Amino acid sequence: MTDARTNLQIDSSRLWGAIHETAKFGATPKGGVRRLTLGPEDKQVRDWFRAACEAAGMEVGVDALGTMYALRRGRDMSKPPIGLGSHLDTQPTGGKFDGVLGTLAALEVIRTLNDAGIETDAPICIVNWTNEEGSRFAPAMMASAAYAGDYTTDDILSRRDAEGVTVGEALDTIGYRGAEPVGQRKFGGFVELHIEQGPILEAEEKTIGVVERGQGIIWYDGRIAGFASHAGTTPMPLRRDALATFSEVVLAVERLAREHGPHAVGTVGEVIIDNPSRNVIAGDLAFTMEFRSPESKTLEALNAGFREAIIEISKRRKVSIDVDQVWRKEPTVFNDRFVGAVENATKMLGYAHHRITSGAGHDACNLATVMPAAMIFVPCKDGVSHNELEDATQADCAAGANVLLHTVLSLAGVGGGEVQ
Ligand code: HGY
Ligand code: MN
Ligand code: MN
């Protein structure tokens, strides 16, 4: 494409301003964002997002799981829209960019097309997916997984948070349980911009990551049942200590991930001790954990090794260890044509780039199972994410949004309405 559109660029200050404006919804004293899905702060950002999309001339719809779809009409409405977007919920100690960049860059693409008077052939639909993070309600990437057919809407509506509140109740509380059935809205494909959330692009001094694969993920919920007893009177050999047992489980997860390195990872992120007390040997506890790998066979090996390890620990310590697999996402391979469109846009814009595998899960990874999909990464400072220190530069965010703009233009096709 050699006409004036080649020079079309998003408005970097407007995007940067939007990112920092939305960061106030759930702002934390350390400069991060706590915006758990379907909570009051999520309602605030959703209301802001709806108003901004409507001000940009889009029609906003909401489905039964609260996912928001903002449609920009194209010349040929018989064509399925090209989807772009991400998520606006965050981790408890999240940052300003995870999910937000992709969702607001999608809005910035629309604003830029409006300013330039460009009408695309196919319509464009920007999406805010409900509960990508999976922190309040499991699984992660929940709504896009339901959209892809991995779960029924009723199953997801019944999921409960730690306080026993269901997804359905939370949606009703913030007024975002839409009438549209999940999965009804069809797309010609989906492109998601996201910070890398890892150290590779920054270390390699690349501005753009052209994402070709995504890791597979297995999530587990575990319970350990020992025997609570007096910390002072119970001889060491007689103890059935759930917390000491748990510590061996954590080290087994770490050992297995290291053994299957360099790409496998394993994490135990939560533990809740029943009735903890300094002078009581822990009797019962619950925990959550995960394994990830770009290879399915490695996921299998991690799972098998873990099952073996907990049987041995349980027998030796005479403590029961029960672990349920609650979510499994196979590794993602993104669509060649869409990945090529990202790479071509990146080359046309002249950004340093290379192909990369995503360590994090994303909504685009679920969508890739039911439509052509691709992702664009930009660096984040020190590769840090899921931490209030998460940071990125305005220039890198703008570069990612420009690649998103030109990728979408190439995929949606451009009708009348030349750049003035
Ligand atoms: O867990 C993930 O990979 C995503 O950031 N929710
Ligand atoms: Mn994310
Ligand atoms: Mn995240």
C-alpha cells in the first residue's frame, strides 16, 4: 500500500492519555491498578469504555457473560467484522498496561480511522473480554473460552469467587449481564495487542513481537489434610503437618519445571490454611497451582511427574494430598495469514521485530481455536507484569497501536474515504 495511508499513524498522546485516564479506576498507592473482574472498579472502566466507543460512533453490545462488543460499520456489512481488543480487568496487584493497552489501542485505531475519514470494507469490532485474568473467578480467559465453546454459559455463570459470589450475581450487581448469547457474534478473525509481560523484546532491543505461538496451561486446585495438634507437645516423628507437606509440594513443582526447562514453568500462587495459629500444627489447607509449556508433551510429563511426586510425599508423611485439574488450555499456534499481516505491517512501518512465543495466556489464544487470530507484543519495563511496577513507554505503545492499525487495515480492506 503506497498511498498516503502508509503514513497514517495513531495519535500517541491520545492513546497514552486514555491509558492513564483508565488507570484511575482501581488505582493503588504504589502506582498499580486493582480492578478485579465484575467489581465496582470494573464497572467504572466499562462505563468509560462504552461512552468512549459510542462517542466514536460505534454500536455497543454486551453478551450474557458481560463481554462488550463495539461495532464500527464497514462498506460491506455482509462481511464478518475484523475483531481487535483485549481485556480491562486486572490482577489484584496489576499494572496499567496488561489488557488495557490492547483494548484502548483498538479504540485509538477507530478514533484514527474516524479522523482520517477512512471507511473499511469489512466492519471492525473492538472487544473487551470479561475476566481474562482468572484471579477472582477461574478459569483465566474465561469469557473468550466460553465464546470458543470450551464452557457453557451456565457453567461460567455459576462459578463462585472466594466469598461465594457467582459470576451471574456479580454481572447483575454491575449491570453487565447482556442479552446477547455468547458466541452469537461472528468475526473474520481477531488481532490482540499486548505487552509481552516477559524480558525478551527488551533484552533483544526489539519494538514489536510478532507472536506465532502461545504456551499451553494446566491449572489445579489442591487440598492437603494432615492433623492439627499442639505445637509444643507433639513429637516431630508423630506429626502430620499439612504446611510442611505443602512446602514439599511447592518444591516438587519448582523441581519439575526446572527439569523440563528451559521453557516449562510451574507456580504455586495461593495457599489458604484452615484456622491458622502459631502454636498449632497445620491440619488442613487449600492451594492453587499451574504448569505451562509451549509443548503438549511437556505438559503431560509435568502432570505425570507431579502426580508421582504427591503420591510419594503423601505416603511418607501420612498426609492426604488431593489435586484436581480445573483447567487445561493446549498450546496455541496462530494463523499464518494473520501473523503474516502483523509482520508485513511491522516491516512497512520499519519497527525492529522478531517472532516470539507468548508465555502468558491471552483471549486471542482461545479465539485462535475458532477463527484466524494473531497477536502483537511490545516490550514492558524489565519484563515485569502482574506487579504494580508494570511499565511501558509511550513510544512502544504507539508503535504497537500503529502495527495494529495497519494490520487491521490490511485485513479489513479499505473502501472509499481517502486520507485528507
Ligand atoms: O495468566 C495469564 O497468562 C494471563 O495473564 N491471565
Ligand atoms: Mn492480559
Ligand atoms: Mn494478566
